[in-house]
Amino acid sequence: MAVAGLIMMGMATLFSFITLPVEYDASNRALAWLKNRNMVTQSEYKGSEDALKWAARTYLVAAIGSLATLVYWGLQVFGGRD
């Protein structure tokens, strides 16, 4: 049962790493849209750029956290130190 759980966690972790480029691209596309449509002023654009870059980085942190959790439970299941 524990191995099945690890396999599912592994799939979720893999999914989070696979979607990272998609999230970064979404931020870049949003910035391009803001710039091309003249939706914001230059100073607002700088703030938007900063906010969208940090928003994309939250997905990176989530993926790293998912990997750390997977490693932790893998060690628990497959006999880390007792």
C-alpha cells in the first residue's frame, strides 16, 4: 500500500516539474500582452513584471517541496535509519 502511495506521489511530483515551463511561459505571455496592448504605464509594467515572475517562482518552490516530501516518504518506506 505504501509503495502504491509513493508511486502516486511520484507521479504528482513529476507533473509539478513538467508544468514548470508552462507556468513560466504563461507569465511571459501575460507580460507581452500587457506591453502590446498598452494596458499599464511603464512604472506599472515594472511592478507587473516583478509580481508575475515571483508568481511563477511559487510553482518552482512547490515542485521542490513535492520532491522533498517524496524523498522523505521514500526513505520512511524503504528503510531509512531506524
